[in-house]
Amino acid sequence: MPRPTAAQLVYGSCTVIFSTLAMLLLSQTSSGLGITVIALSALALGLLVAMTVPLPRARTTEAPAEAPPASVEPAPQEEPVSTAL
């Protein structure tokens, strides 16, 4: 399994923190069981978000597939200039 990227860690962590706060504020629960359920659901949501962040594409060192050869014409040759008189 590949290691998580920095973007995956950041998105997952922010999702856990903000979803936990939002669910605690919206539910106004004070029981230990309610807080545990909210914390576990926030962790699951953070894991889901972290795993769905697109991974960077692997770089390939291969040449492009069958590129047409470039037509290079040789430069015209100049005739040497004679300096003898």
C-alpha cells in the first residue's frame, strides 16, 4: 500500500476536525456514547476523504509513442572563396 501524500493527510485531518466540531455543535450531545459515535463517524469520514484525494501521476521516462521523424534538410554548403591572385 503506498504511503499517503501530504495532501491526503491534510484533507483527511481537516475533515475529521471540522466534521467533529460541526456534528457536536449540531447534535448538542453531552453523553459519552454520543460523543464516541460522532468521533468514530468523523474518523470514518476523514478516512474516506483522504482515500479519494487524487494521487499524483507517476512520471514515465519513456519516449512518446512512435513520433514521426523530423525531416531535417542539410544546410547548403558554400564554396570556399579563393584568395590567390
